[in-house]
Amino acid sequence: MIEEYSDAYAATHGRFTVVPAAYVLLRRGDEVLLQLRRGTGYYDEHWAFGAAGHVEAGESLPAGAAREAREELGVGLAPGALEFVTLMHRTDGSGRPIEQRFDVFFQAREWAGEPRLMEQGKAAGLDWFPLDALPAPVVPHELRVLEALRAAPVPGITTFGF
């Protein structure tokens, strides 16, 4: 129903749909927790933020970020644990509505539980890396954010693919 409304609205008003996603980077001092993607068809064999995914209909960005951290890493995040890093407006240049994205990047320095790989079919590894010694390859738009964190300060709004 929501997609039908969005498609009808876009057709009538000439607007595109933006897909929101929340990313969570767990921090331990200068180290970051990354997962090695595998079996997804999207940047397999690339390192990526520990948790990320689409925000569901009716879900706030912080709630989506906390849900992804729980589902993918098995950790709990208190409401105030998420620190905003940047909002990235991203596209792949195809013009397809699904490729107009707002990615909201958060980091957390405190959580409940020990991070572990929860989705074995979507990732092959989980490890801590110093920001100045990241593995390769890293998903390109996520690498941009990691490099900005290393250089600091991170701009509040970033773009990718334009």
C-alpha cells in the first residue's frame, strides 16, 4: 500500500522516492567494528559498518539503527547511545527511485552485550580495526565516512555519486 502510494504520488507530482537507511559503527577508542559482507549480492567480500539497513515504515532513524545493531550484532543500544556522524545523500546515477538514498550514519561507544555475527548468511567475518589501518576493500560510500572520521571533523551532510 505504501509503495503504491509512493509510486502514484511520484507519477502524479514528478517526485522521486528517497530510501532512508541507518548505519551503526561501534567504536572502541580509535578502533571500529566492521563486518565482511558475503552472500548478499551487494558488495560481497567488502568490509562494511557493523550494522546497517533500511529504516522500516513507521520507524524512526534511531529506532531503526538500534534494531539493526540488535539484529546484526546482537547488542543493545540505549536511546542516548547513538551519536550522529553524517547524513549522506547518495545515488548510483541510474535515476531509479530505489537509488535515491539518505544514509544516516551513527556511532556508538557504549552498548549492552558482546558484538557477534548474528546473520551468518550475510557476512563472513566481524573484526575491530584501527581507523588508520582499515582493511581493503571497504564499501566505497562507507569508506568515505570512515576516512572523514579519521580526518575529523565530519561534515553534517555529505554526498556520494553526484
